[in-house]
Amino acid sequence: MTQAQSSNATLPETDFNLLEDSEEADNHNSDATATRLSLQFQLDESFLGQRIDQVAAIVWPDFSREKLKQWLKDGHLLVNGNSVKPKYKSEGNELLTLDVELEPQTTSMPEDIPLDIIYEDNDLMVINKPVGMVVHPGAGNITGTLVNAILFHYPKSVELARAGLVHRIDKDTSGLLVIAKNLEAQFALSKQLAKKTVYRVYDLIAYGAIIAGGTIDEPIKRHPVDRTKMAILPGGKDAVTHYNVKERFQHFTRIQARLETGRTHQIRVHFSYLGHGLVGDQVYMNRVRVPAGASELLTDTLRGFKRQALHAAKLGLVHPRTGEEMMFEAPWPDDLTHLVEVLRTENKTY
């Protein structure tokens, strides 16, 4: 049974695996509903000299710059109550006012796909994503995604960018995701992501004997040749992973990792870089490594584990409306539970 509990403890500063890096909007005020949107933002000198469409994209990162430019041209986005062109340069003291009726933000169709909902209220829901579910539709995956499921469960999500998603995890990673159900919640959660006040912990099984915990601080960017992969390369985005050893086996280690940043494939890339790739990772491990003398059970279990042994186990955030600090937990899926049980019996330390 999945556990969810509230906590009054101060959450460590960390980060989600972001769809996109977002800027802060500290003085954002909203009277938004999911249909009619009325927003105001008071600019300060930090925006001096920037194009107003660029400023608007920083202030309201959940809308595309092109959409904001169109709203400027149509008079839905005003500067000090006046219509201006997108190339208008900010004086660093204007009041932005956005008043618009939202239109569908996605062409994805709702599908009756079951969701493992850990928590839900009028502002957000936290789900435990199963292995194999793609989060967002893309090339080759236009149906059967989490977005399709969200649109069926909560149809008004069609009016939100990415159906309310503010972060994602890989198709073959299981675990916790938070989804906003209105724009106020989406803006607030995006702000928490930008300020790194969301707590996220993963459980994983890595190859090799890792003696102690530590921190991996290595930049990550897209692989220059294989575009499906990320790599540690100069000029990449800062990427920091903190980790602790939770359980040692003879040839494997169970790790708990906390993200300080949220880069694509961050944990997988970082541990592969250390020479301790994740069990089952078919992108960053070139083959299944079966220890010499392994039992038939261990051999079959390793060869049959076809996805990275990675699970988003804990999620901490501040509720966007009540300000309550909340902590959620999701149990391991059956395949990860079985893997650990086999390692405990077939690969225990001497």
C-alpha cells in the first residue's frame, strides 16, 4: 500500500528532473481558474532593457513565447494597461496584465488508462507511474501515455501546458510524479522547481561494490554522436547527485540518490560515469554482467530485468495553496522487489 504523509520538517533543497529550466516569479499573483485566466506581475529593474515578449516568457514560463507574443498582439497581454508590440523594451517598472480565456493546449486525446493516484485534491495530484508508461506523447508514442490518462481522469487538464505536468521520469523508471490541476498550482510548483525546494529521492541497484556515499558533480549534455544518450562533457549543464549506500551485496549495491539538479538521465549517466551502471540499463550498459559462479536464479533474474533498476521513491513539496509541507512515498514495484530479494539470497556478502 502506498504511503503518503505530511511533514512539518524543513525539506532539503533539491530539484526535479525538469522538462525545462524555469525562471522565478516571486511577486506573481493570480485570480486564475482553469478556464478564465487573469494574471498580474509587477516588473522590477532586473528586467530593464529586455524585450517584453522575453520578459513575459520568464514571468510565465508555462506558456510558449509565441503564445505570449500572440496575446500581446491581440491585446490580451497589456503593459501598464496599454497594448505594446513584442519588441517593446522594458523600463524595469511596468505592470503586466494578462487576461485571456484559455484554449486547449494539447491535441492529445483522453484515454481510459488506470492511474495509481497517491494523493489528489483540487490543486494537484501525485501518482505512482508504472514501468513502461511514457509520460508525454512524442514520436512513436502518441497514445497510451500519462498525458492521455490525465486528460481522461481530469478533462480540464487540456487547458494546461503539458496537461499539468511539471516534471517527468523516463518510460522505464517507476515512481512518483506531481501533476498540477490548475494554473495557480502549475506556476507555484514551477517556482518551487526553479528554487530547488522540491525533495526527490530515488532507489536504485548499481553494479559493483560501492563502499560509501558521496556526491557526483559532473556536467551533463546531449551525446555528440548518439542523440538518444546524454554524456558527461565540458560545457554541459551543472548536474549534482548526492547518494548513500543502503545495502551491500557481493557484486551489487543498493543506493538511495537525491537530486540537487534535474538533468535528463542524470542518475543513470552519473553512476555509469563512476563505473557503477544501473542493473538493467539498456542505454548506458552495453551488456548484462553476470558475476562468475552466479546461480541459475541470479543469472535468470539479471537477464530478465529489462529496464533500469531505478524508482522515484520519495517526493516532498510545499502545497501551492495551503503552504503545507507534504511528503509522499511509493513502494517498489514487483520487479525491483524481486531483484533485491534474489540479491539478498544469491549474492549476499561474505
